[in-house]
Amino acid sequence: MSTLIENALIVTQDEGRRIFHGNVQFEGDTITYVGTGRPASDEIIDATGKVVMPGFINTHAHVGMSASKGLFDDVDLERFLDMTFKYDSQRTEEGIFNSARLGMYEMINSGITSFVDLYYSENVIARAAEQVGIRAFLSWVTLDREFTTQKGDPLDNAENFIRSHQNMRFVKPSVGVQGIYVASDETYQRAKEIAERYDTIMHMHLSETRKEVYDSVKKIGERPIEHLDKIGVLSSRVIAAHCVWATYHEAKLLGKNGVNVSWNAVSNFKLATGGVPPVPEMLDAGVNITIGTDSNGSNNSLNFFEAMKFSALTVKNARWDASIIKSQQILDFATIDAAKALRLNAGSIEVGKKADIVILDARRPELIPTDKNNVVNNIVYSTNPASVDSVIIDGVFRKKGGRLIGFDEGGVASANVFV
């Protein structure tokens, strides 16, 4: 079945970053037409006064923790981690499943069509993703056995998860590493081998706090990024979350290795990690930057518009330069650059790309006035989830006319998400 979205202001995010009034057609899970013509279609949607753009890609989350919002607030990261580790050790599959569904609906509501997750029990989260219908790049978290609450060996668990969850519609299984503070060189090397063996991404926390960096220097004489470069772990398959305490030299190491960085500004500031990643230097070094929300435990929302705006504001303020990063760059991080990090055929409105599409209602007060001259600025600085009219993932509407499809408010609210 083919669907034509007509009379829209289209933010293509293609190579030329074209913006024009026109029509977009998709059939099945693929975009089949982008232009000013009107190809024959089975269904026609009038998008007059609306904006069509690619769906957002959230490159760092712990969606199984969505029910933890408000539970671990106003504490530093070390205390936060202690509390979350205890929380995780007491959870049930039912709680993780319901919590993950809740987070997925929250992400869809905000225009997110794909996300990267780092957690244990990704097999449970995979069931939720297939049920909800959202693209989920699920990285089973690994760490040294002495630190884990997982049953069995985390690396064996990760490999078993990847083997048993291949060829699914929405789920892409992969391997992750918690961080250098709980993972030895052997753990990193084995995780790398698993990622290479199954050709997956490798997701990790990296240089998130000053303590993490200083402890690494004290223990092994090297900063985390320096050390992972030395032992050959860094590569273009790595998505490194945070990198708040990366130096300019380390930015060059990240670029040399083709590493993708997930910038989580809201979470970093809420946990007072004390820094802003050297984004301009990373860009100069060729680092592919993307944007993540982190979890509801450390962010308290999965609002991607908030994540984009706050990211821009943090670096502008830190450098005393409002022009140091532009809204177009932020939108690139959130769409086409994130798709590159995931090797995903999405992130732009182009023929042959996946039909992962967001429709914004530009007639809402927060988006008036919007035209092709200011639409990118307004997406990054003015929009909120209430502006999202529709979300299409893999050619299927998951939000339409402002209503989440499949979201039963009473059912989700009463589900057991806390255990």
C-alpha cells in the first residue's frame, strides 16, 4: 500500500539539505517519491501547514529504566550509580518489559524512530520493541564478572543475545561495555571480538566523569580514551556515550579511529559531571557526533527536542560564542549523522531510504511562524513533543493526528513497572 503525504514543508536532510514545499510518498517500509509531483497513491494525507522530516535517532538510552524517573534525583553520579545498581539487582522481567514499553512510547511521542540502548536483559526489551514497533539497537551491557548482578558471564550473555535475536524486524542486537571502571582490558577485547564476529556496533560509556578519568590515570597511567586507543578497541563501530572529560588530544584519537560520540548534555548537567565535551574540536578531528537522552533515571524525560536545544546551549555558553554551533549541525547530529553511526539506511527524506518519518504541526503556537527560512531553527529551538502530529516507523504510523497508536493510557499506567 502506498501513502502520499502532500503539501508539506519538507526538511529532507539530504546531501544538499534541501527544504521545499512538496510531497513524499512511501510504500511498505521505503520512501518511493520526494518532489513536487503527485504520484498515484492508495492513501493521501494532506499535510498543509505541516513539516515533514526524518525521524530522530536517540543514540544512548537505558529504556528499561523508564519507570525510575524521580527516584534518583539530586545526587552525584557515584551515589546515582550505587542506587541504580541496587535498583537493577532487584528487578523482574515484568517490570523491565513494562518500563521499556513506557519509554518507547515516550520516545515515539517525541519523534524518535530509532534508539540505541545499553542494558542487561535486552531480550526482554527486544520483545517490547517488536510489540511497540520502534527501531531498537540493543547493546547487551558487559563488565567484569566480579562487578555484575547478571547471572552467568555477561560476555556470554551478550553473544547469546546477538545469536538469538538476528533477522528481526525492529531489533538489531549488539554488545556494550559499562565502562572502564568495571571492565578490564580482557572484557573490552572480548566485547570487540564479539562485535566484529557478528558485525555489530559496540556501545559504551566513556570518559563521563572526572573521577573516572582520574582513577584510570591513577590505576593504569592513562586516560580512558588514550588507553582504549592503545589496546585497539576504538573503531568506527564504537558509539561512545558522553566523552565529557575528553581532552583535545583525545578528540583527535576519537577522530583517527572513526569513533561515533553520543552527546548526552541533559543527563551530564543534571548529574553535574562538571564539563562539556569538546564538540568543536571533535568536529574538527572528524568525530561523528550524535545525540542521546540517557535514561529517565538521569534525565527524567526522553524529550528529544529538549536534548537538542540544551546540547546547543551548553556549548554556546561554555565557549562564550553563540555562533560556535548551528542549528543545522544539531539537526544533523540527531538524524543523518546518527544514521551513519548505526549504518542505518535512514536519517533523511530520500527515495530508497527507510520510511521513518515525522510530521510536525507548524500551525501550533510554538511553531508560528515557520517557513523554509527558519524551519530548522524552529525544530531545534522552539519545538516540543506536542508539536509532533505523526510518527511513521518502517512505513507504519505509530503516532497519527497527535495520538499514540497502541498506547493504552490506563493499561500502561496500571502495569507493574517498578519491580
